[in-house]
Amino acid sequence: MCADISEDLIHYDVSLFDKYGFLLSKSNANGTPFTSEDMKLIRRRECKWNKMLMNWKSANKRMRKIIIRCRKGIPQTLRGKAWLYLSCANVTLENNPGRYSELVSQPGDRRWLDLIEKDVSRSFPTHELFCSDRYNGRKMLFNVLKAYSIYNPTIGYCQSLAPITSVLLMHMTEEMGFWVLVKICERHMPFYHCDDMVGLHKDFIILEELIKSNLPKYYRILAVNNVDPAFYCTEWFMCVFSRSLPWEIVLRIWDMFMIEGRRVLFRVALVLIRSCLSAVDLSDADPSTVMMSLKTLPDFVLEGDYIIRDSLNYKIGYLQLRTLNQRADRIHRRKVELKQTILDVNRKKRETMIECESSSTYSGNQNNHRNSVLTQSLLNMDDLVDIDADSISSMDESSSFCDCTLSHHDYPSIPRKSGTLEITSATTGTRRLVAVAD
């Protein structure tokens, strides 16, 4: 950590940092030194990218060519400017002169500022920009996050915004980084950072569909062991892999992410899932073993451009993604409705029980007898359908409320046979009586 090294030494000895600005250590080596052939290739790509950025209006019409170049990797010297143009933040920057400075000068919400201050020092503490207060990195990061909390009060601040903003500030100025952050949150990660993270949960539904269609063997393993994407994929998606993979691979992923958006997240996730689960024997696996496998990346995955090259084998078209988005919207909406309905039932039941207990009309024995009769009458009703405590995530597009399952882990307060609920099927319109089961 930077705290173990003299600030004066850090200030004067640039050899302590690698080519990406991270503090060198035995366990932290970001790539191998460039050979003469590598340098020639880099120079050629720099010339191509520089020419393309200088004539961006005409180059922007050849989107396929831009995507191919992004997949090959953007030269480090032009990465910041390229990300600005690829995200279309350059237009927003030009149309809002002085807007960023105006936001920074405002006082901001104290509850967000306190959280931002705590997270600033935790964000990439081994990078030369953020490892010491001597540099402006921490101040820049604070300013951008503060400005965004004022610009988008609906979100305010989310902890995952700090690593995303840090990556941007490693390659561009404060103002540029702010507008690129705005575009990322609006275009590529909509509703990811709000309170309920609805965008993230919908993308988990999409990822499950992609695993099912592309990796059926591993989909069955994950399903049998009830391993949900939220358990292993949250940090991958929320931080765009910036905290999960070697830096050289992270930058290549971001190069593609800026132009292709969430498709890149899904493709890389598929590669990591397949690689992690194929590296171990899962014939008699339990949930903890599967989880540990997904958290441990095999060495071969981290070598060279394996992840980038292999991720391109998964074809996820824009039309397919739009269809999956619509499907995820329906499934998520149905889940929310079901959860809310169950919560309403629990609330009404508690109110009924409290009313019975507080009634002064009956004696204690009469109250017990009344409650017993009430409970028995509920459980003896005809056409009673139990909702198994399996997993609400088993819902699919064709499921009605009565065909779905409710996770006891989501609602541990729901006792077995706690009551009944009349629900109208989303697909057939029929009404059925449901008992909430443990």
C-alpha cells in the first residue's frame, strides 16, 4: 500500500509505478514490457485513431469499423479522448459550457458528501493519482462525485460510482470525466445506481437467459445449487470489472464497453462463468463450492487477450438484447407485484391478529378459540394452492402468479400457512386462492 512508502520517495521515483500508474509489487504486474514490434503496432494504431478522432463526424458514420478498432484496443495516449467521443459526451460537453464548474461550486447534500469523503481514499489507493493527498486525484474524484450527486439527485451517490469515476480520471480531466460518467449512467447502465438497482436486477435476468442458451450445462449447475447472479456478478457489472480483473484486460473491456454498452458485460461474464466452472470438478458440488469457483479465476483466463478474444465468440445482437430487455421488464414487474402482494397479505394478517388479541369482547380463552377457528377455516378452504419456498427467480414469461414460487430468504418473516391470498393470473385471468407456505 502507498501508506508504507515515503511520500517523498513516491513523488520523485517514478520507477515505483507500472506503465498504468499502479504501485509495483510482486503480486501486481500489469502486463509485460513492450517489444519493438509492439511499439510499431502502437504507433500505427495511434496514427489511425488520431486521424479518426480529428475527423470524427465523418468517421462516426462507419460504426462497424470503429467497433473493430475498439476491440483491438485503443492506444493508451488517446484512450481518454476516444472514450469521450465514443460515449458521445463530447457533444454534451460542448453544449454545457461552465455547467460542471457551476455544479462543483454548489454546497451539495451533506449526507452524500459524507459518504463520498469516506470512499475517496479507498478508491484505487495503489494508483499514483489517488495514493496520496499530495496529488489532485482525490480532490478531482470528490469534485466529480459531488457534482454528479447534485446533477442527478434521484441517484445522489452510490458506492460503485467511485471506481468508475476513478478509471475515467486516470485518462481525462475532471470536466471530461464528469460528462462521460453522465453518459455511462444514462446510456449503458440505466437505473443501475438508484436505490432499488432495478436496472442491475433486470440485467441479472438477461444474464440468466444467456447462460441458459449459451452454457446449458453450467446453467443447470447454477440452478440446482440456487446460485443467483446477484451472488457473484454484482461487482463485475456495477464496477465494469475494474475491481475484478488485471488492469490491461480492464482497459480493453472498457474500450469495447464505451461503444457497445452492456453487451460487453454479458459477453465477458459468460467467459468468466464458463472458465471458472470448467476448471473444477462440480459433479458433487454444493452451493459454497460453486460460489468459491466463481470467485476464483483460473490463471489461463488472465493471460494475454484470452477474455477479449473468447468473449467475441458470443454473439449478442442489438435486436436480441432488445427482446431480452422486454422479457426482463415483464418478469421483473411480475416479481415486484407478487412481492408487494405477499407483503400486503402479511400486513393485513398481522393487523387481524392484533385486532383479535386486543379485543375486549372475549376472554382470553375465547380469543384463543376464535383465532384457532379463523386459522383452521383459512387452511381448510377449497382450491388452496401452496407457494413453495423455493425461489421467486424461477418465474419466466409464461408464468402466472399462481405458478410462481416465493423465496423464504426474501421474506423470512412469512410463517408456514400464514394465510391465504386471492390472485388473478397474469396470463389466463382466472382467480385462485393461494396459501403462503414456508
